[in-house]
Amino acid sequence: MNKGAGVRPGAHGSPAPFDVEAVRRDFPVLHQQVHGHPLVYLDNAATTQKPRQVLEAIDQYYRTTNSNIHRGVHHLSQKATDAYEGARGRIAKFLGITSSAEAIFVRGATEGINLVASSYGRHHVGPGDEVIISAMEHHSNIVPWQMLCSERKASLRVVPMSDEGEADLDAYEELLSARTKIVAFSHVSNALGTINDVKRIVGAAHDHGIPVLLDGAQAAPHLPLDLEALGCDFYVISGHKLYGPTGIGLLYGREELLEAMPPYQGGGDMIKSVTFDVTTYNDLPHKFEAGTPDIAGVIGLGAAVDYLQGIGMEAIGAHEAKLLSYGTRALQQEPRVRLIGTAPNKAGVLSFLVEGVHPHDIGTILDRQGIAIRAGHHCAQPVMDRLGIPATARASLALYNTTAELDALLQGIRKVKEVFGT
Amino acid sequence: MSTDDLYQEVILDHYRAPRNFGALPSATAHAEGHNPLCGDRVTVYVQVEGDQVRAIRFEGSGCAISTASASVMTDALSGRSRAEVQALFAAFHALVRGEPQPAGAPPLGKLAVFSGVSDYPTRVKCAVLVWHTLQAALAGDQQAVTTE
Ligand SMILES: Cc1ncc(COP(=O)(O)O)c(C=O)c1O
């Protein structure tokens, strides 16, 4: 466990109150000037910054421990294996997963979804069957299912959403049928910030005996998770959106389903024995981890969840909720600014438009004031098409953001309006 | 650093009130361009007679830079020969990338207002999308152009 992760220990070991300035000191990258202004980093839905605890864990691993895992008889290999498997256990626990067998390391949410679409999907989806997704998915939770459906001659059904960005769950329940073989839904939308009612989504599918994959890429950084209590069948996260390094993510799968699934890739580490006649696959989770994994990435992600636990996801969620409502009010009160995505239950995202100004121009003008946001379709082109807009500007929040930074964003937006004379 | 060098008044004016906007019924060729990154779309219509671009119009939607670039370009190219169009494209390309003008380059005229783009590498694609689309139209190539 990390000590001093942005908080001073309180009396009797209870967590100290959330101190955003202490948190900010943990993130070296935040302390720089961009175009002559202090950096205001509001592109956290794309990727989050990394605390020094993560950077140090990776550095330490390479300096003191680097070795391949699960195969060496020597000291360092054992140490590396312990660090890797230890991180798996802690990350699993952070997500509410009891058994490490159900926690598979992948490159990110994208690879996790592809693994399930390929390994589970191709064996359960056939001609005439249906896969259900929603209108607010990231491309990574659309394209793998499209590929599967076209290969298996199945069809993709899409749960509609309202103008506010809420999924129509009545329509979803109507879509569920004996033809439905799997449901894939985002927990939190990256383009709009909508938190979906995943309990209801999972419950309704389970009533029909249909498994559910939840894309938690944008949920894990903002919400405390208890995947077993949630009861979903698969869940994916990306480490780099959770203050960990790029190149590492996690797929949770229920053991019973994973056991029955064929491997995704073949190679070393995923086998027990190989002859030219027959190969025996390794136990879970190794069956799905062919080849040398991103060991340093796993250790870095382990340090990231330690860091987050040191602060507490409840405290982080409360801080971010305060920022979100502050930013929402500011943008809604600002003339000629339109907030896109106004579902009642949201996390982390302020997507907006400025009348008469293309989001790309908003992004450029904000950047010159040191404010990093994203402009574009956010890998969710169907969301843009549904709302009849080409793109949005998106400010997305993290635990280290402040209301002062949202004030800077508002000033930046006023500058945009000034430049464009709107 | 200010963004005024990029968003010059001429550019904003062409963005708000694009010239030569709309379809061209007499067009002999047209092509579509798309920047998937920001969703910009442009269609360029040309009426070519012999070696000369007799008329040129565009439609589409995009950011200030891409819209103004299309508007200023269509103003600048009407009546030009193919060779002049190519020479201006080479000169414009060098301008927005901050490279020296090619030897014997023609004067850029109003196109010079895009010189500020060279300080914004992420916006070069916006400025040149319509030019690439024009190239496709002139080549009689009906395939969509994309910046990616
Ligand atoms: C909701 C959602 N799902 C999936 C992804 C894909 O994540 P990655 O690119 O890390 O695999 C993202 C990333 O933007 C996302 O926001």
C-alpha cells in the first residue's frame, strides 16, 4: 500500500478529508505551463495523468525486479511473478472480484471486448441470433459486435437513447428475446457522461438467461465498483483511464463462462503442456493471457488502485460530483453555450457546444490558454448522428481537477466567443 | 500567445459568410472530402473548360479554418488554368506548413491570410482538406478524399 497518497492519515486510521491540493502534488505532469498558461488538463476521459506512486512503482520494478514471470526458477523471476500476481489480487479486490481466476489482464477495454466477442461470441452467436448494444457506445463496443454479427449472420440491435442522453430501458427490455445471445452496454458513456442503470440492465437480461458485458472504461475512474454484487457476466476497464499506464486493462468474467470459452490467442503461458498432437490449456486466468504480458503495466496499475484506495473512491466520487455540478451550472448559465448530455445521473463529462463555433476551433482557442479538452466525435459517431451534431467539445474530469480550473474553462469559452464575435 | 494570428478577421468573415457556397449545376466534375477526426465534410464542384477552371463552388460543414479555406480558395481559383491551380496549391501547402515558398511560386494574394496555420500543426489538415478535394475533382476522381 502507498502511504501519503494525496491524503494525510487521519486519526484512528480513518481517511483524512479529501485535499485536492495534496492530490495535485502527486501528479508531476500537472505542474507545467502550456502556451504561457498553467496547464488545465480536462481531457481525462481520453486518458488520465499518472501519480508519482505509479511512476515510481514502474521505475522500481525495472530497476530492481525485472524478469519474466511464471517460468524462471531464479530469484528475480519469483519476485516478478509475486509482484504481478500480487497486483492482480489487489486490482481484483478493488473491483469487487473475489477470485483472481476471474481477472484477466488485457491491453485495455478494447481488447477485453474483442476477447469476449471472439471467444464467447463466436461460440454462442449463430445465424438469426441477436446482439444488443446501446446508442451511446464507444466504437470499441460497437465494431467487435458488428464484426461478430456479420461473420455469424446475426443482427445487431441498438437500444435507443433520448435527446438528453438517457438509454431507453423500456425499449431495451422489449428487445430482449430468445434470439438475444449477449448484451453489451456501457456503464458510463464517454461522450455524454451518462451513468446507465446497470443493475436494471443486468437484471432484465438475466431474467431471460442472457449474459451481459459492461464497458466500464469510464466508470472505474469515477465510481466505487463491486462487480460481484452487480452480477454482470463480463466487465472491462482500461488502466490508462484509471491513473495507470497505457497498454494494460482488465477483463472480468464469471468463472463458469470463462471455463467454457476457448482461448483467445495461443502461445506461451496459456498452456499446461504442448505436444504436436495435443495441447492442454492452462488454468484461469492464464488461459487467456498468452505470451509475456505487460508486467510493468500490471504493477503500475496495481500502484494506481492502491493510490485510489488510499484516498477512497467515495471521496473521489464526491469531489468529482461537486465539480460536475459546478461545471454544469456554469455552462448552463453561460449564454450561447449548450450542454450536450443532461441525463440526471452523470459522471465526469461536460460535453458542450458554443453557438456558431465548431468544436475544433473551441479546442484550438482553449489550448492556447493552456486548457486541454477534446473536440470531435469521441469515438462515438453514432451518438453525434443521433443528436444531429458533427462533434462536441468535451471537458472531462479527474480527481485532481479544481473549481478554479472550471473557472478557467469558462473564461476560455468567453475568449472563444470573443474571437468569433458571437 | 494569442489566437488572433490564426483567426484573422478575413478568415472569420469567410467562415460566417462563405463565398461560392452551394452546388454548381454546370459542374463537369465534383469530389467529396472528409476529415473523420473532426467531422468536416466538403464537396467541391468544378466546371472545367479545356485547360481552364471556369467556375468553382463548394458545400459542406466544418470548422472555421476549413470553411474559410474553401471559401477563399474558390475565390482565388476561378478562371485559373490547371497549371496555375497546381502552382497555387504547392505555394499554399508550403505556406500552411511553414515551409519556404517553392521557386517561382505565384503570389498568394488573399490566400496568405492562412499563414498563421503553420503555428498550429493540428490544424493544417483543416486548411488543406478542400485543396485535396479539388485535386480529386480535377483528376475526375469521384472517390471520397479523406485526411486520414
Ligand atoms: C466508454 C469507452 N469504452 C472503451 C474505450 C476504449 O478504451 P481503450 O482505447 O483504452 O481500449 C474507451 C476509450 O476512450 C471508452 O471511453
